[in-house]
Amino acid sequence: EDSAAIENMILDVLRDVEQNGVDKTRVDAALHQLELAQKEITGGSYPYGLQLILDMLPVAIHQGDTISAIDQDAAISQLRARAEDPGYFKTLVKELLLDNMHRIRLSLKPDKALAAKKEQAEKDKLASIKAGLSEKEKQAIIERSIALAKRQAQEDDENILPKVGVEDVPDEMYIASGETRTIKHIPVSLYRQGTNGIVYQQIVSELPQMASDCLNLLPLYTGCVTELGSAGRSYLESQALMDQVTGGISTYSAMRTALDNAQKSRGCLVLSGKSLVRNQRKLMDLMKEIFSSTRFDELARIREIIAQQRASKENSITGNGHGLAMMAASAGLSPLAKFRHDTQGLQGIRALKLLDDRLDEQASLVKLAGAFEEIHRRMLDAPKQVLLIGEDSVVDELFHYQQDVWASSENLSEEFSPLALPNIHKKTNQFWVTNTQVNFCSRAYAAVPANHPDSPALMVLGGFLKNGILHRTVREQGGAYGGGAGYDADACAFRFYSYRDPRLLETLADFEQSIDWMLSEKHEASKLEEAILGVIGTFDKPSSPAGEAKNAFSNVYFGRDKVQRQAFRKKVLSVSIADLKRVTERYLVAENASTALLSNQASLEKLSELDMEVCEL
């Protein structure tokens, strides 16, 4: 019913631009963002060179200038010159948008019975088709089904394809190197990387001990910090300034389990930003202002952000249902696994919904802002480190300016206590009910932290089970969109999962069958090699220059230095089938299994005999 009003609102904005133009500072900020995006070397999924080729491909298909697709400096300069004319954007808006009648308003109305209607329509169509089949046609379908099952169970001859073998893997993976200097009591890590004229900075603060109610608000706090005003500015003024001088500033928390103790972990809060070299001082000043003087009195803005976070989390359930189910299944296996479930998993979503409902009351909103301010105050007093990434010619300049920024910082308080999560080790057996037409299954088993001798074998086992049996039984035969298994060293758990699954109990049976398959069958060395290469691929995949430095710094922060990472990689390369059988027999024991199912009310009613804790999302 509001669609016409929303359309008119959009058109009113365009008419205002046609009459009054666009504020020059906003134009400059947009051009700055274009320039930064043009310069930044991204990556992480595939090599940067391949990314550039894919960027040029659409232009090449249409016989255009492929170089212009990746070298946009001339176009940005031309656009900047044209933007000096106050009437430039007025004309564009009028000719291309307001006077353009190729416009449609599409309204979608939800139908709660749509899924049931589709299912019934499918059943009716199948019944109609079946009624019209002759006995000969029915027999043909049966024979084709048998042939399909036989084909799915058939082992393909992979030797006809070229392949990479373990012998092709380099002895060591590349890990970026940096140096550490000190400003007063603050360690500053400097990485000289080819960043193409962009600098990156992080302020890393160790998470302090805090009450559980504050700790569970940490993801909401990090989502608010850089979205609020600072240094006396409103959030709109701060965001405009951020666009003018930076490529973005964000805040997030990171936690890892100790290498040798499943019950111990360490965490930090990261304030991260980037900018062009010419704006590096403005970036540092703005980050320091955000860190020291965020405005938690903007209650309406906090209310808006929490509502947005709730909508985002609710919309992500079916897209990440398997991840949420895995967090729920492993929640009792380590303190960090429980923290993830309580803040990012199904329990976290449920808590966020309850909080959002309460925030309509002003007193609850004031209380939340006070909790955010208390977390912020504790972070100000926490030990800090600084990460600086840039090209060799600018890194020393970055460091010297940091000396001015942190010159007035106070010495560390001797009373600081680092975060220590409560110990936990218990089984979980939960059925989570939400509005979904598909299911997500997970089963988890207690495992070991990263430095345990069995850790490499557990990591290889996940890919071995997925490739060897789970892909076939859960996806091809079971109808799920995906399924597999994997080891999480931080959760100290080995977990099975299915994604967008039409089944529940049958999938759990497939998980159990895969364990029996691992222990009872004779396995080929080529399948082991395939699983090992899959793990090595996650270690060795390319990243951006800045990403390499951030990854190296983060790993060192959490005790995973070059020596540890290279040694672990070598152990992965030496895993044997006997190792896989041994860790399967030792850890994947039926009586130790924890289970989490995510489905709907109808599925719960069909499985009412299950002895599971029912959790309403």
C-alpha cells in the first residue's frame, strides 16, 4: 500500500536534484570513492590477474577498449572536470531518469500458503502423469531409476584428466613479513606491501573481561561504532567525512581458541580503515576520533541500526542455515563455540529479536546505549596494537605520524584482565523451529585444538568424507543442495552438515553411514591426495597484498606464527589413510554426538517422538 508513496519519494529527490543540483562535497566524495576503488588491489578468491581479465571480458565481447575497463584514471579525470559545471548532473538526471519513460513499479505480495500450493500442484501434476502412463512406460521409469542409482555409485576414471598432485605443492606457503616498532607502550607492526597508492591501518585492542550481558552485546556494539557520530559530529556528518577522505572504516571483533587448550581463548576488537596515501593523516585522525569519542547519545540512530541488524540476520537464516545449525550443534564443545552460537548463531538471532522488540521503550534504548558506552570505555583502557600497511616509500612516514597520534596515550593500567570465557563441555540435542520450507542438519563431535597431533588428520578427514560419500548420499541421492563435513579448530569440533535439505532423520543416518564407510572400506590413495590438496588449497589460495599482511598479523597476534603455520602445513601433507581411520574411531563416537536441526513446525510435529530440546526462533 506504500509503493506509490515510495515511488513519489524517489521521484521527488530526482526533481530536487534537477532543480538544485548536487552538493559539490558529495560529488567530490563520490569521485574519491571511484578513484580509490580503481586503485585498490582486491583478491582472496582467485588471482588478481584473473580478476582483471574478467573485468575486461565484457568490454572485449563488445569490441571495446579493454584497457579502459581497468585503467579508469582518464575517465575519472574527465568526470571530475565535467562535474565542475553545476548543470552537469541536473541535465543527466532530467534526460536519463525523469524524462525516461521506461519505468516499471513491481509490487510483490507474500502468500503464506504459496509453498503448500506449489507442493500440491506438483503432486497433482505427478499424479496426472502417472495416471496416463502405460505399464511399459512405468517399467521404463523404474529401469532408468535403477540405472541412475548404478551410475551414481560408479567410480569415474579420473586418470583421463590432467591433475595436480602432492608432488606439485611447494615446500612452504608464502607468508607476508613485517617489522615491529614501539610507540610508548604500543607495538606498531609495519608491512611493506605493493598496495598501489593505498594505505591500511588497524587499531587492535585486546578484549577485556566483562559481564556476560555486555559480552553478548559485542557484535551489536561493533555494528554501531562506526555508524554513529564522533568528535561532536552527527552520524551523517561523520559518514560524509568518511566518504570524503577514506575508503571506509569498520569495526569487528575476532576471537581464537588457544593452540593447546580447548577451554582457553583470546579476543580483540579491530578498528580498520583505508585511504589514498594523500589522505593517510586524515584517516588516522578520524580513526582516533572514532576510537576516543564515539557518540552513544544518538539514540534514534542506535534504534535504527539494531532494527537493520535484526532484518539482516532474519533474512540470512535460509542462506546460512547450515552454518547456524553447525554453530548450534557444537555450542557445548568449547567456550568459543558457545560464544559464537550466543552472539552470531541461532541463539544470537533469538536474543536480537527480543532486544529489538524491547527497544520501542525509551528506557530499554537508554540502557542499551549505556551498555555500549561501558564496552567502549573498557576498550579504551585495553592494551592496544597498531597495524600499518603501505608501499615501501610511505611506511616510514606512516609510522612517524603515528608517533604524533599516540604521543599523549596513557600507560597501561596494571588492573587490566583479559577476557576469559567460562569453561564448557556438554552435549547438545536441539530442534530449532523457524519459518523455512527446507531443512538444515548438523551433527558435531568434540575434537581437539589446533596444535594437537590429531588436528591435521581431522582437517583432511572432512574433505575425504565429503568427496568420498557425503556428496553422493546427501546431495545427489538425498536431494539436499549441499552437504559435507569439516573440522573447526576454534570450536574444537568435527561437524557434519546439510544445506537446504528435504530430509532430516535420513540425513543424520547418512552422517552415521559415512563414519561406518570410513572405518570399514578400503580407500584409494588418490582420494586421500584429493582431500589433502583441498586443505592445502585453503592455505595457499591467493590474496591481495593488504590481505596477506592482515592475515599474517592476525595469525601472529593469536600465536600462529610462521613456524607454527608451516609446520602444520607439512603435517597435513603427511596425513595417511591410517591416520584418518584412527581419528574417526577415536573422535566420531556415536554416544558423544551433538545434534542440531533447523526446520519448521510441520516437520517438528511429524517427528514429535524425538527426544530433542525444542527452541523457537
